[in-house]
Amino acid sequence: MDLEALEQRLQYRFAGAALLQQALTHRSHGSVHNERLEFLGDAVLNCVIAQLLFQKYGRLDEGDLSRLRANLVKQQSLSEIAERLGLSDFLRLGEGEMKSGGFRRPSILADTIEAIFGAVFVDGGFEGARDVIARLFEPVLKTVDPKTLGKDSKTLLQEYLQAKRLPLPVYTVVETRGAAHNQEFEVECAIPKLEVGVRGSGRSRRAAEQSAAKQALEAAQAVAQAMRRARRKSGQAPDAAAVAAPPRDEAGTESAETEPAGQA
């Protein structure tokens, strides 16, 4: 196992390979595993993200900061970072977990990334861990919209359509691929009123629906913008119910309106 390649991706060099190797070891592999490091890394991660958000958003109150932090440190966010690092190539799993596709399981990937943060903390102290976490979360923090406060794509799409008095989207599973323990779902999200129909995929039905909803929201906003441009060009007054622009935050980016949402 070439741990140097992982260290390069982390942009952190451990004093010895044993600590990183332990962080990559699932309990199914042996008695020396990463759960204690995961416990430590979870605490360090929450502290670092809290500090980064405190510095970045000077006007958010405690409740909003807490919700934003919870969205950033959830399993999905961590597993996506792990996938970006190619962490699956370095995991040490027991034979059973390996055969069942554990190297792709979001929970294992998320736990391992937390264990790595714990290992960096033990090896290089808080500053070392902070630097690694800040680098890995930089792309995520750049795209965070504090006004959404951790709302997922299905909720944002629902609120957007409700604000325009449009029917809710329709989700349909169009395909399921792979063995039972390693399935991939493909889901279509349709908004007939806007003639929008997009597909998303994921390791679970929920993940596929979220992927499709994200694309559908982008498509719906694009349709609305095109209709506004066409109406301006023709000199017609815009239909506020169907094509009203979503509100813009202080940075000038579009965000969903926050009317109460029904069931997603």
C-alpha cells in the first residue's frame, strides 16, 4: 500500500506510517483499528469547522452556525471528500467487508476520513489538523449558501416550486443496477409544467433523488431565466407565478425562497 500517495493528496506528511495505517484500518480487519482515532477526529473536525464558520460568517447567530456546521460534517459531505481523495484504494478491510463492497460504503468512508483527522491531530497537533481540514473543505465552503442553512436539494426544489405556485416534482425510479449489496439507483425528477425531466444516480434511492433534484432545480431556474428574457424582448409583462426570479442574497447569488414546505 503506497501511503505516500495518500499523504500527497492530504498535503501532510506523517512522522511515521503506523498512525496513518491505523486510521485506514476498519475494525473488520483486526484488533488494532481506527475507531478511537475516529472518535478523536470527529471532535477535532467539529472544532475546526466551527472556527472556520465563526471567522467566515460574522453575522450568523449560534443557531444558524450550528445548522451550517451540521450540514458540513454530515456523512454525505465526508464521504464525498473521501471519494475525492480516492480513499477506497487505501482502506484496510476484513475479507467479508471487502466482498460486500465496504470500500464504497459512505459510512465507512466518512468514519475513515474522521480517523485520518484524528491521526493528523495526534501526529501534528491542532494546527496540523486544522490545515488539512481547511484545505479539504475549502471547495465546499466556497459554495456554501448560509441562507439555505443545510437544506437538501429536494427541499430547496420543493420550496422553489411552491414559491412559484407550481406543482411539486414527481420522482420515479427508472433503473436499478448491480447486486443487492452494491446497488446503484437511477431516478427521474420531472416538473411537467416547466417541461423539465432530469435523471440522477446514487448508491441509494434517496441519494439518487437528491442528485436528480439538484439538476432539476438548476434546470427550473434556467427555464425561468429564459422565459424572463423572452418576455422582456417581446415587451410582455412577466408571469410572476411561473417565472418570478428567486431571491438573491447579499453576494448576488440566487437562493430558494423559504416558505413552509410540505412533504418532500
